Amino acid sequence: MAEATAEYKVIGTRPIRPDGADKVTGRAVYGGDMRLTGMLHGKVLRSPHAHARIKSINTAKAEALPGVKTVITVKDFPVAEDRMANLGEMAVNVKLLSNNVMAADKVLYKGHAVAAVAATNAHIAEEALGLIEVEYEVLPPVLDVLDAMKDEAPLLHETMTTTELGQKTDKRSNIANHMRFLLGDPAQGFREADVVIEREFDTATVHQGYIEPHNATALWNEDGHLYIWTSTQGAFVVQRQAAEILGLPVSQVSVTPCEIGGGFGGKISVYLEPVAAVLSRKAGRPVKIIMSRIEEFEATGPTPASHIKVKMGAKKDGRLVAAEASLMYEAGAFPGSPVGAGCMCIFSPYAIPNMQVDGYDVVVNKPKTAAYRAPGATNAAFASETVVDELAEKLGMDPLEIRRLNGAKEGDRRVDGPTFPRIGYLETVHAALEHEHYATPLTGPHRGRGVASGFWFNVGFQSTVVINVNADGTVSLVEGSTDIGGTRASIAMQAAETLGIPYEDVRPTVVGTDGIGFTDVTGGSRTTFATGYAAHEAALDVLRQMQERLARRWDGEMEKEFEGQAERATVRITPDDVTYANGVFKCAKDAGKSMTFKEVTAQMARMGGPITGRATSQPRGVGGAFATHIVDVEVDPDTGKVTILRYTAVQDAGRAIHPSYVEGQIQGGVVQGIGWALNEEFVYNDNGNMVNSSFLDYRMPTTLDLPMIETILVEVPNPGHPYGVRGVGEVPIVPPVAALANAIYRATGKRMTQSPMSPGYVLSKLME
Amino acid sequence: MQAFDYVAARTVDEAVSLLAAKGAQARVLAGGTDLIVQLREGRRNLELVVDVKKIPDVNVLTYDPQNGLQLGAAVPCHRIYGDATIARAYPGLMDAFQLVGGTQIQGRASVGGNLCNSSPAADTTPTLIAHRATCVIASPTGRREVPVEQFCTGPGRNVLGNGEFLVALRFPAPPKNFGAHYLRFIPRNEMDIAVVGVGSSVVLGDDGATVSAARIALGAVAPTPLLVEEAAAALIGKPISDATIAQAASAAQAAARPISDMRGTIEQRRHLTGVLTRRTLQGAMARARGETLSHA
Amino acid sequence: MPKIHVQTRINGEDIDFLCESRQSLLEVLRDDLGLTGTKEGCSNGNCGACSVLLDGVLVDSCLVLAVETAGREVATIEGLATPSQLHPLQQKFLEHAALQCGICTPGFIMAAKALLAQNPKPTEHEVRYWLAGNLCRCTGYDKIVRAVLDAAAVMEKA
Amino acid sequence: MAIVFIPAMLQPLTGGVSQVRVAGRTIRTIINNLEERFPGVKERLLQDGDLRPDIAIAVDGEMGLDGLAEQVGENSEVHFIPPISGG
């Protein structure tokens, strides 16, 4: 175990995670492992059409199949109200959310749920799906963002009108929202520029690709209480969304988060939970539903395909003076793509005086997009970081030099307005410049080195932590943040550091909505930051209570010792007189009095009873994160296939609490970015059916497609956190697509303007 | 998944009679890595699955320098390249047998099953053709043999008639100065279906140059794996050279009839046919001269 | 559909169960025998999360019919550790933080066990080639490969 | 007097003015004062007496957490930006 940095005892070490043994022995319980007495198996009937009106649904034959207990459609759901509610990370329209869980009058993508069955086993439920007769009026689908934006395009939502630059209009269109950000005077900026580059880019729909399929087990009791077990990034989000959709008070919905097999943003909004719930109420028995991999691709929440225009201008000395971008993102069947975040990230690594960014949120007949790790930022960085690379080449500058020259730092203003607090972008560029990888020339034919940078805001949101002190000096920490990337360890480490006790003495437990106060999703790179913040505060609460108990104890002892010495008896001991350091409480007014943490816990029963520290956090001071990546590739000129020779990711982590898991987040984000760059895409046929909805033809990287991923942790502590933590989970996915595009250019002389840069695409560019 | 009956046949005759009775409603189960996926995704509905893995004849794996290789239809890939003698004798076969799906798939998938699934992009069929394999088929009227290049008749279709199933594949012993090599193009390095696959073999004369025999078989560029005689003709009778290899490659390109689908376009497949024919012939030539190729 | 009585051995124990012929080994392990350590990721042989050993050979249990295991030997993740100690692979996966969400971990560990049984001192390439049938989306594979190489070294010495 | 940055989307209502000093110790007061000077902005920022769901407040670069009650310092910068959520 690496010893801690001089400053800390626990933070910076690499202990074994507390839930590790269960996970490597197969004992950990994931949602799919749930088994309840009398449990039925549910299956969802999904639309074969990408765009159609539902005329009628006949479930009689299905209900008659032996083993089938109940069949439901949208009629079994309460009518969802067309209003906004804060249901997770941000406000969501309840009607649209509910319609995505179960189609109302129209199906808007192939795979859209139209009915569901509960039966004694999954095979029978599946057979029953084939007996449900649905009459559709098939409508022409629109599958591409540019087509959808045309006036003559088929409309998904008859009543939807465009919000144009913040103003609700009555123009019926597939464009839900056109937003704009403006800084300075771009037209003037471009006039001053010596070099201007303008390019257009297209990115394909990609999926989070978590290995565990969505699952939900629900038991809606006769007393009206609804129990849900599910693999989710946020039990409280499932609770609120299920309550809104089903018309229940939140207190009547208990959600227990099981272990989760990956989410990356894709397991935040609900898909199966309300369906399992309604099946359970109608059947009077618990119901479990597990999605197939085909359903995962066709009916959950991929990240948007997009069309992006970027124009950037620089002076001869390399200073960027003007930048414009137009981002058109596919929102899927319902409005709400992350185009806003993309607009705010696209130029964020750079201080540019004149910028205008336009964002378009456009519905198409594909599944509603959901968050995918720094949602919206990777598409945008692919465009901007390629153009920055081209500018550097035109100006004869090293691509990292142009980034160092223009790198954003504290006080520089983003296009959406706010100025940066203390940030570590330039530190990542310097670290990349000085790294042995960048210093070592890349030799050999058809080889190229590319660099790219990326930014993500990270978020704070809300968390609650309770620390119960045990009589043997250990503590049990209760939290609501589901642990996907080892956060039980990183949160327990922060509590141990503050309490001054060993990490092994903190036992973290993740509980559901009945066990802890409100806690937002594990996502937005927030868990180690915000829940860690609450753990620190809860630990301080424990120490304060101990100081109060000791003050009372020592004050009493003082009185006994100084009996009869009038003037001495006036000395009183208050909690402020009790100091704590290195695991020992001391009395400022009497050096003879001291007690260790363990000794205090052993005496709790005679010093005021149990000690429980608690804290909630909604921290401000969220530290944004930057990354700069370097990649070497070799391109086979005969086939267009890209082989990655070396990959180095430099990232500002603020303070790495558990370095192994920070490295793991970076390596995982990089490899998802590599898959996005090289082979991952949703392939649709003309009538809107996805033709590659399996892990065979939706090509995620395997062990054999990658070298080791080297990580360099730059630590520019975030002043907004007691231990300097910045979120690390999302920014690593932002640079890879652009870095690979730039490397492929240096290897082939061909600029890449489309992702994925599959062998077929690269070959077609080589043969131009 | 639709319900079906399962019978583990003990003898060839038992399997034949079970299959004959049910016709298209019955199918042989060997490794199952294609069949079980098709059943689960509803692309195939059966009443009966006949597991042949207990029948001795389909588990044969014998080789001797005179009679060549006897490969039972149900022998899983890992057993074949796990046999050092056979792996050394037929490196061109191992090229394909070692890359059908991941390790887990190779623990189950059989070469016979891959052939009987008859996908145009099957990884093993081009190299079976390059090695002049013969299919030994059991049928209600006894055994019959079919050269492997005639086995597949269309996407997912082959010569097996009612009540027939593949028992084994016979390979002649590699003649002197024989060399074969199989390559496929896939976007990743593993776990993909071939965009194009090419199996080539050559037999060189004692001068180590003149080609006395050659076979080039293409995968994923026609409704069935394709033996391209014209490509062989470009090589036979002449000393092998970059020029004759290039002629063979363009002959292969001319014979290819690719389609565009999610895995590749017509132009890409036509181009790759030329590239892989060239590279497999170079590999086959090297092996014919006694060199060994580094394992990809 | 009448159920078939199957007698097999799982993790060294004689086990018998009733199943339909259409039930996969994965389904029976998880739903009927309560051995939920073997995970489902895709159900069509493309992710390796359901890897088990069948007569010592690494297979996807989603592509094995449960009836096929009659008279054969199945090894799953639950059978790896001894009552007092984790297997070196399990220990090294923890020490190297070679798992994050952990859903793919049982499959990777069973695959690595089969590799080391056959190739006790694999190179990095050989580890990557053998494990290409196991997908992981969280780790980027780096620490998994290092954990397997480290476990091989420890087991080699033992 | 805080410095309020007028987002591009509202600049048509402010005659192209992009920054303006506005009195007020909370966002509620600032928006009311802004409305007096540039009629119509309030309706674009508020809905049912609270911030519109697609608008968030940043004060001195920090995401506002208290809605219209968010405190604003004497020389603070106020920005109206879309809310951010993570993956």
C-alpha cells in the first residue's frame, strides 16, 4: 500500500474496497439477482415501427395463455400530467417521461414500449408477447438531425413548437429548442484573424454499453405501499420518478438500490420500474423484469448523434481571437438532448475574447437520449479540437504549444458567461509537454501522434451521510450513493481522515430511500466530491459531540480534584477547551487529561449515550476538471484499420483520494472514448430499425484492441472541498475522439470529420 | 425461447432417424453457439434438437502423415489447435480455428457446426476449401461424401437433405511444399464477423517457386464461400511472384460479388478481397517454403 | 413441456435439478440453483459475463443448454475461494482495483483461471488474446491485465 | 450594484446591451429591477413565480442553489445559463 502523502494518513493510499470480497466471489447482489417468494417474470412488448399511431391493442389471447397472470397497457397507468417536475438531475416533463415508459397514443421509436406481461416464467411471458395484437397506423420516420430540422419533415409531436432563443413560438417543428451563447464580437474577431478554419462534423449515436442490463423488481402491496429493488445510479431519483408516474406520495415508494453493473448516465431515468410496479399491483405478486441486450440498445437512452459546424480564427502568433459553432443534437423521441452542455464545453479549454455558440435540440424517431459521461461534450470536443489542431498546423505551431498559449485559467470567461475559478488546465498541458511520451519522437510509416483537450463542469447536488460510532472505536457510515467505481472506499477514506482513525475502522453501507436522507444520483462526477464532503462534515459532527461529552466529564473531574480550593474550583472546562489531533483528545486547561478516540467510544454509555454524526451537503465550489490526452496510432493503408500504439491521459484530479480508482475512472473513460472514436455506432435501416443491436455488431473495444492506458494525475486542489477533490469520472471521455482524429490525420494526411472513424470510413478517405 | 424436445443421440443411425422423422422441425446441436442464439432470438423455431456430442463418429480427431486429418463434425475448435501435432501439420487451418469468436466460443464451437450454419462469412469454410476438405455426410440411405466447396448452396443453406447430418471432415495429408494461410478483415481485433475472409493454399515444385497447385477461397463476398478457379489459374505453372500474386488477387476481386451491409460496403469488400488474397498467398508461399508465420 | 431430470456436478458437489430443455445453464444456475455469481450481460455469447468452466473448458453458460451438463463437471465463481482464503486471482483483482462495478468480474476471473491452468506464465499479449471474449466497460482493461499477470507470478511461485 | 450579464437570447429585449449594473441583494429583487428597465425579461426568466426549469443562475461562477432567494454580493457577477447535469 502506497504510504499517504505527508499531509494525510489515509487520503492518497490505495486500500482494498470494503465490498471487494463480495464482488470477486459472486456474492454481491445485483438487481438481476433478486428473488422473492411468488415472484413473476415480466416482459415488455415493444413497437416494431419507428413512427406509428396506436389504433388498438387486443390482449385477450395473451391473457389466456397458461402461466400468464396479467397483461397491461397504458390504460393501466394513471394519466400523466403535462407539467414539469424536478425528478433527478434536472426538471423533467412528467407526461413525456411517462410516455417513454409506456407509449400513449403514438410510438416514436422502434422498441418503444406498448404493453407488458407478467407470467410464471420468462419464456411464457415472451410467448405471450407474440399473442398481443396491436393495430398500428404506420407513419414515415425521420432519423437524421438535418432531415428532422427541415420544414417538410414528418412531425413527431403534433403540438410541439420551437423555443427560439428563449422565446416560445407557435412554429410547429421537430426543433424543440434553439439556444445561443455570445461573448464579445465574433464578426470583428474574425476580421482581425490572420488564419480562419471552418469545418463540419458528424457523430453517430453511441451507447453507454454498461454490461449489466436494466432490471427492476417491484412489489405493490395490498396496503398500497410500493417496494422497488433495482440497479440504479440514484434510488431517490427512481423513487421520485416512479411516484410521479404512478401518482403516489413519495413516502409510499421504498426503493432499495442493489449493486449496479455500470451506468455512465444510462441508469438514471426509469424504464422498467413503473411497468413492474403496475404489473405487480394487477397480479398481486412481486414482478421482476430484466432487459435483453437488444432492448438495451433499442429502448434505453443512447447519447445523441450530431452535426456540428465550427469556425475558429487565430492571429499569426497563434492567439485565438474568434470562435463560432453550431451544434445540432438528436434528442431522440422526446426533447432534452445535452446540447446545452455541449455548447458550454466546446471552447472552454481556451480563453477566446469573441465567441458565439448556437445549439439545436431536435427530436427524431430514435430512443430518447440519456446522459452518457460528460453528456454532449465529446461530440463538441471532436469538432473544436480538430480545428485547433488544423490551426496549429497552418501556423506551424506544436499542437500543445497553441493550447498552452490560449489555455484558460482563473478569471477567463466562458462563452456562457461565468469566469473560471482556480482550475488546472494549463497544468495538464505542461505535464503533457514535459511527459516522456510527448518527448519521444514517433517513427515509422503510416504512424501519427494526436493530442486533444477536454473540459467538464462536474456537479455538486445533494447528499446525506450518517456516521454511527461503535463502542470498539470503529464506525459504520451510512450513505445513499450507489457505488459503481469504488466510492464506498473514497468516501470512507475521507471520513477516516477527518476522524483520525484507520480506514479499516470505517464500515460504509449504501442504503435506499428508507435508510438515509435525500441523496442525488451517483453521476456528474459528484460522488467522491459531494458525498465525501458530507462524510467529512458528519465526522466533524462526531468529534464535536465527543468534545462536548469530554468537556462535561473533565469538568466534573476538575471539580472533585479542586474540592476546598475555592479559587481553583472556578476553573470550568468547555468543549472549546478539548482539542483533538492524531486520534487523541486533550484538555487545554489540564495537560494531565487526555483520552484516545477508542477510549471515548468505550465510555460512551457512561458519557451521554450513543454518538451519531450526521450531515447533509449541497456544496458550492464545484471544481471543474480538465484533461489533455496524447495518442500514437498506426493506420494500415490497405484496410484503413487503426491500431493504438500508445495512449497517455493527463488529468487534473484536484486531490486523488484513492489513486487506483481515479486511474480506473480515467482508463475507463478513455476506452469508452476510443470505442466512440473507432467502431461504435447505431446503424439504422431506412424504416428506423437498428440493425446492430448486439455486442457482436455494436463494436465496443476488447482487451485485444488496446495497449495499457497510462494516466498522469495532476493535482491542483479544488478550494471548494475540504480535501481539494474535483470530480474525475466524466472528463476522460471528452478528448479521445478528437485525439484519435488528429493522430489519424498525422498518419494519413486525411482530416477525419465523422465518427466513428471505422476502417471503412478511413479507407474511403484514403482512396479519395 | 420456444419450447422444444431434446434428445442426446448415441449413434449416427439414431440421429439420422430422429432427424428424418422431423424434417425441417429438427436440427443438430453440436457446440450450439449459432443454433442457441438463433433459437433465443426467434430466428429459428424447432420441435426437436438432436445433440450429437455423445456419438463417437463426430468426435473423431486423428491424423497421420499418410491419411491426413479426420476431424469429427462436433469437435470443438480448442481441441483441434490444442493438439500440437495437428496444429503443426495444418497451420493454415489453425489460422481460422483460433479466431472463431472469443475463447469461450472456441470452447464450444465446432468446425462442422460453423460449416453447417453455412454463413457466407463463416471463418472456417474458406480455409477448409483451401485444404481440399471432403464432407462425410450420414443419411437415411448410408454415407455420402461431398467436396467442401460444394457444401454451401446459399446464405444459411447447404446440401444436407432430410435426415442428413455432417459426421466428419476429411483432409488429405499436406503434400510436400504445401502452404496455406487464412486471414479475415474485422474492425476490432476479436469477436467480429468477417467483413471479408480469404483462405489460400499453394503447392510449390521442388524449385520452391513453380506453383503446381493452388486454391483461393473467399468468404463474405458472395452468397456462399467462393472457390475462385481463375485466381488459381493465374498462379499455376509459373514461378510464384509478386506479379502472379497480383494477378490472382485481381482475379479474386473480379469473381467477388459483395453486397453492402452494416459490416461493409461493396467497394470496401472488393478492395479487401484483393488485399487479403495477396497477403494470404504471401503467407501460403512462406509456409510452403517451410517458414512459420508469427501468430496474429 | 415435461421437465428433464439432470444429474451433474457443480463446484465439486453432486447436484440434480429439473429443467426444461430450452433453459440455458446460465438460467438454471441463477434462477433455479441460486448461484447468482455467474452474471448475464447479453445472452448471445458476446460478452463473457456468464463464463464458467465445463469439464475444465471455458464456455459461455448462456450458450449451453442446462440438459447438456448431465454427467459433466461445472465450475463457477462460487467454487473458487476456499473457506479461509480468496483465490490469488480474486485477491489480485482487489489489490489492483481491477474492478469497478464488478458485473464482469466473475466472468473475467473464471476466464483467467482457465488461462493460467493452461498457460501459467502468459505474456501480456497472450492474456489480452485469451480475455478478448470478456467485455468490460468500466476499467479499460489495464488493471485487469495487470492483476492477471501479477496473479500468475504469485501462483508460479506457490 | 451587481453586474448582470444579459444572455444572447435576451439581448433583443435590452437593445443589444450585454452587461448592466442592477441593484438588489437577491436574485428576485435583481430580476424585478431588470424588468423595470427592460420590460419583458421577467416573463422570459420566470414561470409560475419561480425560475423557468430550463434556466439556472450562476453568481460569481458558482451555480446558484437557492433559486430566487440566492444572495448576490455588491460587485457580484450574475449569469443566466442552462442547468447542467452529469452522466
